[in-house]
Amino acid sequence: MTEYPTSQEGPQPVASGGGTDEAGHGKAPIAATEAVRTHAAGTGAAAEPDGTAAAAASDARAARSAAGAGGSAGLPRPRRNAAVPGEVPAAAEPGQGAARPRPGASGLDASIGAAGHGGPDEAPRPRGGSDDMADDGIGPAAGTLTSGDGGAGRHGGGAGGVPVAEVTVARREGDRLRFVGAATRRIARGIDLDEIVLGLCRATVPTFSDAILVYLRDPLPVGDERPVGPVVLRLRRTDRLRPIDDLTDISSTIGAGMDLAGAAGATGELDFSQLPLVGPQGDLPAAELCEIRPGGALAEVLRGVRPVFGSSAAARAALPELLGVEHPLPRGNRAVLAPLRGRRRVIGAAVFLRSPERPAFEQNDLLVAAQLATHTALGIDKAVLYGREAYIADELQRTMLPDGLPQPTGVRLASRYLPAAETARVGGDWYDAIPLPGSRVALVVGDVMGHSMTSAAIMGQLRTTAQTLAQLDLPPAEVLHHLDEQAQRLGSDRMATCLYAVYDPVAHRITIANAGHPPPVLLHLGGRAEVLRVPPGAPIGVGGVDFEAVELDAPAGGTLLLYTDGLVESRLRDVWTGIEQLRERLATTAQLTGLDHPPPLEALCDDVLDMLGPGDRDDDIALLAARFDGIAPSDVAYWFLDPEETAPGRARRFARRALTRWGLEELSDSLELLVSEVVTNAVRYAERPVTLRLLRTDVLRCEVGDDSPQLPRQRRARDTDEGGRGLFLVNRMARRWGATRLSSGKVVWFELSLPATPERR
């Protein structure tokens, strides 16, 4: 008889030339068996560096010749004695990956392949098999013995006088248990759908069956979801292993255009030895899709949950529905149809097939198939749920971060975000860029403690709060103060760090407030990089602390880098060491690109992330880079207007003079009309002087500010109304327009497209 090479107490005898795995099990020489796996496309084995089909066949013949001459060195020459009643002889050739027992062998032990096992009087001979199967204790291995004492058979009994037949049956059942244990461990090792299905295929082929077809529902249900349409099964994977003897003939067979339907003999029995290799896409003539008919034969078998032989009446009617009417069916108990039932419903089916040269399945093999199907289905259920959670995490993180960055006047922006790890895709890091009135922009980067869905949810609330506060045009220190209050309202343990900066391209200044966040780094145009001296402050959520803001120069051509601590801190380095390395990296990058022009923003972000080595990523990373272009003073015109009746006329004259100085006389009529309407509306409600500012960049932008907090709203004026048409004209003539509430009032702005000139074409 044969036994499964699985985990046992103590090391097993090993044939010379083989090795032992980490559990102490023996491995046979792999020259011939590697040829099988090398040729088996779709089974996932890597090709031998110097192996070809001919070389593999030569290695196999050499291994068989060596075995016939007495086996490997150190093993006694086998003796052929009379067969002991009740014992199952083995007849597989050593070195073959798929053993072929003689017709006298039966049961699951015969289906494993009995290479290297003769009668009880014979010395153990090495068996072939793939390395990955032997490592799992599933596939054939070398150096196992049929019994603890090689002479037990000569005396007609086992240990303690127990008949050999009883010892054989007991050992066979033990082999089944060990195989099921090793196979389920192999299946449970996978974490995603493909790994689990591949584990089932590798665990059963060729150990339990010669071929396998795995069908899964399309789409797979998740949790308590109920199907809304017809139940459809899709062929997910097929797998089988080719015998060594057929490797040399397969290329000519396929090249000759072999008819797969002709692989069935005159009796209609499928002959697997004449079929090409089966890989992930499958070459067996099986249907790709199968729609389960309610009340049909296949639906009844799947509803029964238990595996059935292919020769049963139910399976004979169900298999053609699953595999297709063109697929030939093997005779006898050489097929097993096993439903795959998850926690709540059937999610697929597996078909195990054996060739005519191999013993048929036994009744106990149905129990093995049921165990394999159950573990596979539960694993697929877990993989689907894990995939859904990962999808939700990705979507949550993506929606919490901005889809794209704005491109405000006078500054260019670039950003990056990296999760902490593939298994921890959700984090609390975020970044944002918020346009403000007066062509300013708020730059925000923050980090909520933790890497959970809760951290991401808190991050989303804080980011929304920061956007709302920024639209009120509050000073940076006030924004952090309100964020601190919001974090305390969310919970006592809701803490985060945040850095909030406001850049003014007209004044070339930046105001920064910090709440326990790593300081920003400024890269100057000449290549010098410096860490800005910003008061650190306390983290958001501590409560009862004040935040201090500093105002610094923002030179044109400079690059400000805002980041989270995941970029500079890890188990291998402290945060200040990482900040210094970041500063040096920016300086080196600037020198490589030239000191007369700044490095490209996108390339700079990639280069900064390249500083992370193996083991340097313990946290997610948010990165925001801002290139200060600024607005030249010659492109800015600014006036104060007293809130009186003459203010609109003065505003029109000031605007006309500015356009003349800039050579934009073509826009005079449009600009004067719109300025007059907006200034008139501001003077009506203002109590303090009204501000008028014109900015010339890629567009002409006009901003009118007053101390009234009431925002104007466009409305449709009636025929008898004397007013209410000013914003209607602005909406029709301006490229864009808007109104923003400030802490001291409001700003109404609009933009006009510049006329095409030879310089701008």
C-alpha cells in the first residue's frame, strides 16, 4: 500500500540523492519530477534554467534505469517475495510525478501513486513529485516506508500479531487523515480568491485526482447579498499534471491540430493521457459559463451539498449541464462532483477526474472531497469578504482625499499619498489645497493617530472642518483653534497633528501655524534647503492650548514641502534624523537639476519618496509640494474707494488706466461695465471704504471687497424692477465669478479671458 507523505512523528527514511524538508520528511531526487512540473504550463512551476523536453525525458529515463538497477546508493536491492494476503502492492515507477498503480491497487492510497513502495519485504525506493507539493506534505515524497518493520509481512502479521490486512486498512485511513490535514492547510494558506483556488488545485493534482475543474458563481455573492438574476457558474480554474512518458509526444500532437473530442475512446470514456496540458485558462473541452436552471439536475445536486460520484444518476444528468454536452464523461466512479457551499449558500462546484489507467474513487474518497470542498468554500467566502473590506477601505481613503489639486494663480502644486502597507490601506493622513480670496491659497497637511476606519472617518471630519474654516478666511492660528475644539467634540481620545499655511502670491509671504506636526522644508531657487523654524504647538485634541503663527518670506521659485511623519520617521530612524535626510535629499536633487531653475514638481515628489528604503515605511505618507511663482507687482493694481455715489465712476476710470498700462484696451468696455455694477452693489451696503484690485495673470481678475457679510445672490428681475440685473450681466459676460465671505466682510470677484496676442498664441 501507499501512504501520504504528511507530518508524522520523527524523521522518515530518505533515499540517497534526495533531501529532507523542514518537517523532516524525505524528498526524492527531482531530475525527472522537475521535468513534469517544467512542462506543466498552468501549474505555476518555474522552468528549469537548462531543461528542455528532451533533457527532461532523458533525466526521467536515467532515473528509471537507476531505480531498476537497484535504486540509489545506500539502498538494498529490492527482493520479490510472495505477496502477503490483504496487502495492496504498488507498481509505480520511481521518479514519476504522477504515479500509475497497477489494476490491483485501489482506494485513495492507490490514487496518490505508489512510487517507491513494493511489498513489505522491499526496501523503500524514492518517489518523484514537485518540490512545492512535497513541502506541504501533500504530494509524493521519498523515503517513506509501508510499515514500521520491513519483516512484518514475512511472518504474516503486523505488530503484536495483528493481521496485515487490518494494519493496511488502518494505515490507509491514517493516510487519508494526514492528506486531508495537509491539503486543508495548503488551501487555508491563501488570502485572496486566486490563491485559495490554486491551493485546492495543487493539493489534489496529482495526489487525489488527475484533473480538476473549479466553477464559481459569477458574480460571487458577498455577505447576505441575494442574487437578483439567474445563477451563473464560471470556470475559474482547471489543472492537471502530465505523465513524463507523454511529454515527448505532446508538441507533435498539438501541432497536428488534435481534435479534443477525439480524445474520448470508442466507449465514450475520456482518456486524459491524450489531452494537452491544463493551465489556469484550461484546455479541457469544458464550458466556460453555465447557467443553473431552477429545478434542473445540477441545481438538485448543488442543493444536496454532498459530493456524488459521476456514475450516479444525479451526476450523469448534472455533469453535462455543468461541463457542456461536448465534454466526454469518464465511466465508473472516476469523477466526483462536489458542491462548494459557503456559510450561507452554494458558491460553486469542483469536479475531480481520474484517468482510466488509475483506480476509481472509493466511497471514502467522497468524504475527502467533501472536506476539501468545505474548506475551499469557506476560504473563498473569507476572501470575498476581505476583498470587499479592502475595496471599502480604498474607496473611503480615496474619497477623503482630494480628487485633484486646484491650480490657483501664482503657485503650482503636486501631491502624493502612500498607504502604510497593502494590508493597512486606510490611514489618517490627509492633505489639501484650498483657494482663498485675493488669489491666496491655503495649504493643509494633517495626520490622525491610527490606521483604522475610525482614523479615516475622523480625518474626513477634520478635513471638512478645515475647508469650512478656510472659506471664512480665518487666520491660521484661529483655524487650528477651531479644529482643536472639533476634535474634542468627536471624542476624548481623538488626536491629530496638523500644519496650516496661507500663501499670498501678491505679497510673496506665507503664514504658517503648527499643531504638533513636523516642520516644513523650503527649497530655495539656488539649491539651498532649510527646515523652517515654526513653533511646534500641541496636537489637535489636547485642548486648552494656544497656537502661534509665524509669517515668512516666500521667494519666487522656491518650493515648500509639507509632509507627514511617515516620510521621516520609522523603526530605523528618529524623526529629526529623517528630517535632516529629507533636507539633504532636496538639496542634492536641486544640484542635479541645475541651480538656475527649480526641479520639476512631479519628479521632485517621486525623488523624495525614493529615499525610503526597505523597512522605512511604518506609517502612511501624505506629501504636498508647492512651487511659489508669485505675481509681479507690475501686474497688480489696487485702490480704496469711499462708499459714496461717485465711487462707481472713479472705479471705471481706474480700471481704464490699468488696462491702458497693460495694453489690454480691448477689454475696456466689458471691464468698465462689470466693475461699475459690482462696485455699485458694494457701495449700497458698505459702511467702510471699498477695495478694488485688478490682477493680470493668465486671466484678468477683478476683486471688490466691502465690510458687509451679506453675499449677493443672482435672481431674475421682473420687468418693472429697477435693479437686480447687475449679477445677471456679470454671469453672462464674465469667464467665472463668485463671492466669498470673510471675517471682515466679503469679496466679490470675476475673471475675463485675455485677448489673443502674438505673444500668447
